[in-house]
Amino acid sequence: MKAVFFGSSAYCLPIIKSVSTHFLLEAIIAKKGSVAAGFAAGKIRLFEPLNKAELLSLKGEIHKIGVDLALAADYGLIIPAEIFSLPRYGTINIHFSKLPEFRGASPVQYTLLSGAGQAWFTYQTMAGKMDTGNIIHQQKISLQGREKTAELYSTLFEKAAEILPEIINGFISGEIKPIKQDETKTTYTKILQRNDGFVPWSMFLEALSGKKAHQYSLSADSAIRFALTHASSLAQALERSVRALYPWPGVWTEIALSTGKKRLKIIEGELTDWRFNPKTVQLEGKKPVAWRQFLAGYGESLPSTSSIALKSSLK
């Protein structure tokens, strides 16, 4: 069976390897210069369209190949119907949530932000609207509450790759019957922006002290606000956000130093007695350091009103 794969990131490699091992992988369609593109290395046809127009221009090439099935995961461009409907059996998309929950660009991040006990992936037929196709297969893995986005994506891709031949063959043979999604259970994620990880300094201090969150000027669709609505405390929301939003956009706050306002990124932290304890931070323009080391260097420069919360974070 002739297949093409749409995908770009390093996470995609287990899927690509599985497709190339069990089927005839005729082409990879990826973002220019991506890790997935590097896998082709002259052995497989490679197309690197930069936009929708260039993607549509591949219609003739894909038709000429005589593709039976296309697969897509973590590609980066919206695949138009004129392209995803070309293969004999259509296009299957692998999405990393229990659809119709967490449709959109950031399902793994929102899974961690919500504090869910499981993470899911879904094999679905590609349809006209994003993540609305019929469900072929769904599978879950248990979470320990310590996972970060990058490692969870890797695990999910590996699990999805392991069962790929079974799922594809079942779908092609008709043994697996796709089912429609329950639209009444739909929730959405979004493309994360820099401000999704912003935490006001006073809010950060409250998390260190174990206090409840007050009203802050967070945007209505902020990732931090989403975490707050699914957590039992501010500290818990912050700990989940640090794991979910690393490396992009990261959880960060702003501090006033003698040299002016600087961004402070919280890279690692832990929840202790309902207080958030930073472990590793990075001041704008500097290398990552331990929290204790940061306070030793800059603690005296911070407002005196911060001292109680800062001291409690070292206990």
C-alpha cells in the first residue's frame, strides 16, 4: 500500500519509521528544514511547501504517485480538502487528545494544564474542519503528575506508532468502523502565545506563600487562567503550568531591578504543602540557575514586601 506522510517535528519520527517499515512510504510532506524532512535524506520523495498555495500545487504530484492512504501528525499547515481527499482511502490524522476534547493546536499542553490523570491519542479521518473527523481508534496512557509537554508528546507518538499497522490495516479492511464525534462534548485549545505564560509578580509571591489567587489581569483565554479554573490552589495551577508550558511559552514573571524590569522564567518547580517552590529559574539575559542561587544574587534587589514569601520558598 502506497502512503504519504504529512509531519514536521522530531516527534514524528516513530510514526515515519512505522509507516516506512510496514507500508510503501512514497513521500514526506514537511516544513522546510524540519527534522522529518531530514529523514527523507534522498531516499524518499520530499516536498516542503511553505503555504497553502504551494501545498495545493502538489495535487498533480500526489495524484501521479497513486497514493492509497495519507497520514498526518504535527505537520504545521492546514491540509486543504483538495489534498487530503486525494488518496484512495483518504487521510488519517493522529491527534493527541480524546476527541472531541481539546481540539486544536495544543492538546498535550491543555491535558497537563487541566491536571488530567490520563493522556490520549486519537486516530481520526480527516474532515473539512480541524479535528472533526470520524474516530477510528482512541487510546490512553496513565499520567504520574510529573510529566512535561515534550516528554509526554514523545511518549504519545511512540505509543501511536506501535499500534499504527494494526489500526491502518483494520481501517483499510473495514474491520474497524469509524464513528462520529459527540459534538456536545467539544472543547478547544489554541496556539500558545508569549503572554499565555505570564504570571504577575504579586501572583507569583502568593503561590510561594500558599495563598489563594486574587483577581489578576490575565486575559480571558490565558493558559494560566485555564490552569487556575482546573486546580484546587494557585500553587497547584502554577506547578502544572510550568510543566505544561515548557519550553514555549514558558511560565514567566517580571521583576523590578536597579537595571530596570527583567523577565524571570520559571523552568522547574514543585508543589510542597500547597506552596509552590521554584527549583530552576532564568533571568532575562542570563543562564538558568537554581532558585536559591538566584535569591543569593538578586534577593537584596527585590522589594522588601517580597521577603516573607521569598523566605518561605526556601523552607
